[in-house]
Amino acid sequence: MAATTGAVTTARETAESAGAEKLAPRRRRTGSVLLGVLAWIVGIGFFFPILWMVLTAFKQEADAYTTPPSLFFTPTLAQFEEVFGAGIGPYLLNSLFATVVSTLLVLALAIPAAFALSLRPVRKTKDVLFFFISTKMLPVVAAIVPIYVLVNYIGMLDNIWTLVILYTAMNLPIAVWMMRSFLLEVPRELLEAASMDGASLSRTLREVVLPVVSPGIAATALICVIFAWNEFFFAVTLTAARAATVPVFLVGFITSEGLYFAKLCAAATVCALPVIIAGWIAQNKLVQGLSFGAVK
């Protein structure tokens, strides 16, 4: 009798474990589906303002101010024609020049500095890193008066090179920290092998290290491009007519007569395209870079 009861209990436990094993994959699939749906909802939530900006750019001003907002309208390119007719070209060129040149300067300075702080560490590395990041703790508004006085004294107001220098200084600390994270992931064996082959330090950095961390360089460059392209405070304070950038151009659509919402959306769409294109071109490198150690 006891043996029969034990056999029944064992069979019941076996059946329950088998049922649990069958339910486990279903639960995992359900959890994956729910996470996927949540990710799509969050993604759409972040993308919706951009989509609404693009749609509004193709509306007339009257349609842009309707309440509730009109989802069905007759598309028009009139706003884009007025944006280009307002002379957006020089502003785009100024932003492009300041962004590209400052990003190249940042990479040229940040990569050797990060190399020294990671693969060839110096004394008091943590103090050096803290000094770099501490420069980002000072609000820009607290430093704008001495910067303005200095720039005015040396005759560099409304000069695109002033923005290049300031954008380089603005992005350099972040670039050093990001590149150091990437360089810490480089196997030390590669450096030892290059040293045994007689490669100099510059050749090791150029031919061994840089190809390995190229995804990190792309990610760092894209971050610097976004920050420099979107910077407004320095541009609106230190430039006027010759060196003004696209954020300054966008402010021109806010007048005493009101906000030209459709024109502003059209101008913002045009101004956002270069960064979107740069991100699309570098998307593969960017994904590799983010998984390579930049967000550790």
C-alpha cells in the first residue's frame, strides 16, 4: 500500500514538473512579447514629436494652429521655400564648418589623452580624469561674461573660429572619458605583440589601436557632432551676422508678431537632416561602439 502511494506521488510530481517545463517556454515567450510591445511604445513615444514636426512642416500656418490638430491636410512646400528664401544657407555652412572642424580637433586631442590615461596610465590618473570632467560642472551662463570680455578684447566676436575653439573645449572632456572606456577594452596582448615587433608608440596607436576602437571613435564623433550642431548659447551670444549658426537662425521665426509654427518646423526639419544623415551613416559603428564599453 505504501509502495503504491509512493509510486502515485512520484508520478504526480513527474507530471507536475513536466507541466512546469512546458509552461516555462510559454512564459518566456509571453515576457519577450510584452517587452517588445513596451519597447515599441517607448520608441514611438520618443519618435512622435519628430514625426509631428515633419508633418507640421508641410502644413499652411492656418492648419498648424488648428484645435484639435488636423491630421488630414493638403501638403505644401511653401514653408520650405520660405525657409530657403530667408537665407538658411550661410547658417548651415557655419554650423557645418564649426561642427566638423571642432570634432576633428576633439578627436585629435582626446585619443592620445585617453591612450595615456588607459593603456599607458600616468600618475594620479583619477585626478586627471576628475579635472577633465569637472570642467563640465560649471554652468555656461556663469562663464559667458568673462568669455565675452576676452573674445571682444582679442577682436574675435562674430568669428566662426571662436565657436570652433569653444566647441572643442566643450566636447573634449566627454570625448576623453568615452575614448578611455573604449581603449580599456583593447587587449594588452596586442600592444605587447606590437612592441615585440619593434613598432613605435605612434605606429602602435595608428595601426593597431585605432582600427580596434574605430566603432568607439565613430560613437564619440557622433556625440560631439550632436552637441556642437545643437549648441545655442555660445552662438547667440558671441555671433551676429557672419558666424551665426542654425540654432540662431531658428530663433528668427519667433517675432513680435507671434510664432510662425509651420515655418519653424520646416526650418527645424532642414536643420535636423545633417545630424540624422550622419547618425544613419554611422549607425553600425555606433551600435558596435555602444556595446564596446562606452556605457560602462
